[in-house]
Amino acid sequence: MRITPRRIRSKLESGDKAYGIAVQLPSPEIVEAVGYAGYDFAWIDAEHGAFDFSDMRELIRAADAVGIDSLVRVAGHDPTAIQHALDLGATGIIAPDIRDVRQIRAIISAAHFAPIGTRGACPCGRAVGHLSQDWSSDYRQMDADVLIFGIIEHPVGVDNVELIAHEGGLDGLMFGPFDLAMNLGLGDDIAHPDIEAMHNRVIQATRAAGIEYVTPNAAWESDLDATGSRIIPVGGDRAALVSTLMRLLAESSGRPMPATAIA
């Protein structure tokens, strides 16, 4: 069977934290750079990223090459998309816009083989090194290792977050302040008191359920340590690239650094 990095699980099991970068550009070199820079995972954003399944395969392959995990934020709740990401060898999936228990239950099912779930089984695929030599062992290992996270980014999801967090098989929840602010008519005001109250509720729900709170971006947290997050995206490739280019231009030209919507 293909040997997976298990960086996130290993860090959590040892009481440590795992750090990553969100990747939206279809460049394996970016994923390689993330690994060489010392990060533990690449958050491959198939919801907002500029790539298809072929690109995703190469991004996951690049993560494997540098020994880091690959988490794919799927574009929706389609079980076929979840299966494709996992069959390509992704460490786990991040499902957007979770609003109720029914949705997260279906996502957990799509990420596990029968009898636990409904994931289609095939002993010939990248996730098992293209040809399994011991399928009975391999599928059980994949079921045990897969990471499943959901994003709470709608007021209905916040209302149901305690029930969602307690659904067995879910590894953690991420808070989505940007979509929540938009849904509440607050624009990009992710520091609004209503957003902060929802933020705290999601954190408390994960603690009560004994699952991980995953920060969406370390820079967005006023007190990262207080959140208890141990899976920490610290930024994204697009924002890092553009902000660095703007900074270099400002420094060399004497122009002021432009404001941006996010860190």
C-alpha cells in the first residue's frame, strides 16, 4: 500500500500542532515549497481554487513528494467529488457550508467504505499505490486514517453546531467568518460582535464534543492560543504572493502599501 505522511494525525497524537497553507493556484511547485518551508499540510482549495481533478492529482502528488498531508476542500457535498479526492490520495476532506446533521452524516458516509459508509471501493487506484496487495487491510487503514472536517459558515449551521459537532466520525469543524459576515449583510466585517459570538459558539461546541477546532486563518484570530486550535492554516498562496509583490513595489517605489480585504 502507498505510505501516507500522516503529519496531522502524528502531530495531534504527540500533543503538537500542525501548520499549513491554503493552495488555490494549480502549481505543484507551490505545494512543494510549502513542504520545504517546514509546514505540515497543504489545504488544496477545490471550492475557490483555479484547478480541475487533473491539477488536484498533481497537487496531492507534490504533497506526497515532500512528505506533507493534503486536505482537499471539496466544492460541495457531492459524494463523487469526495471519492475522487480520496481516491487521488488526499489525506482528508474539508466540506463547505455545513448546516445540519444530515449533511455531515452524508459526508462522513461518502468518505468511508462499507459497511461504515458508501465510498466506492476499487483496489486499483492511486490511494493504494495503484494496485492493492492486501485490500482487506488497506481499506480499513484508509477508513482509520481519513480526516473529515466541516466548515460552519451560515447562520443555520451555527444554530445547529452543537448537534453537528457531536456526530461520530467528524474530526473537527472550521469557522467561516467571511461567508457568515456576507450572509448577515455585514460585508467583510469579520470582527463584528455577532460574528465573534458565533465564533465562540463554534469553538465551545468543538470542545464539548471533543473534536478539533480548525482556525480558517491564524491571522484572523485575535487570540489564537485561546481558541485551542491545533490545526492551523497560516495563510494562502494567492494572498502571500500578491501581498509580497505589493510590499516589494511599495518598498522600492516609496508608494504606500495598499490595503487588502484579508491577511
